[in-house]
Amino acid sequence: MASKLAGAISDGAFKVLLGAALAVSPTFGSLFGVPAWLMAVTGSAVLISGTVEMVYGPRRSMAACVRLMFAYDVGWTVATVVALGVAWLGSTAGGEIWAGYQAVASLAFAVLLLRAPASAAPASPPATPVQPSTPDTTAGEPTP
């Protein structure tokens, strides 16, 4: 369980770094062949998603987190393959497909993670140990 939690936090941290880089670096826009505004929107969406994942991931059901990360990553892989295929065929829409997926899927991921069920809180032990009650058998008897 701890390794999955570390994985979720690491995934969120990677998204934060990637989102910040995409949002502020004009190089990515020209690299992907998309307008700077689209890359800024995409980077902001990925940054938000990563922040939500880092903050709320540990508070949500790990099963829900893993399912959401899996779905996001499968979609990312498909979008990347499609974008590369479109670019290989000579179209300039490959970067827009990839950036568009990142923007939409990142925000969807964040919303779904926020709506996911909270993890069950571990039962905490009582503050003071409870002593079993025993009937007082000396009531009314004189003390020697």
C-alpha cells in the first residue's frame, strides 16, 4: 500500500513539474507546433491535476487513484500514438491532439479524483485503555 501511495504522489509531482514547464516555456509550443496560449492552458491544466493528485491522492481510496492513473496513462499513450501518426503523415495537428488531450484529461482526472470516495480512516485506539468493569464485591463489608 505504501508503494502505491508513493507512486501516486510521485505521479502528481511529475505532473506539477511538467505542467509548470509546459505553461511557462515557449519552446514547448514551437516544438509541438501549437500556439503559445494552447501550451499555457495545457500546462496549467496539468499543473492543477498534479497538485490535486499530490494533495488529495493520499486522502482517497487507493483503488480509485490507481484506476484513474491507469485510465489517464492509457489515454495519454493512445493520444501520443495518434498524434505521432498524424505528424508522421505530414499534418500539423499532432501537437494539437496531444496538447488537447493533456488539457482535457488532466482536468477530468482532477475532478474525478476530487469526487472519488475518501479512504477509510484507520481505527484509532482510545486515548486511555479501557479497564473491564468488575462488580465491587466488598461493598458493605467492614475492612479488616
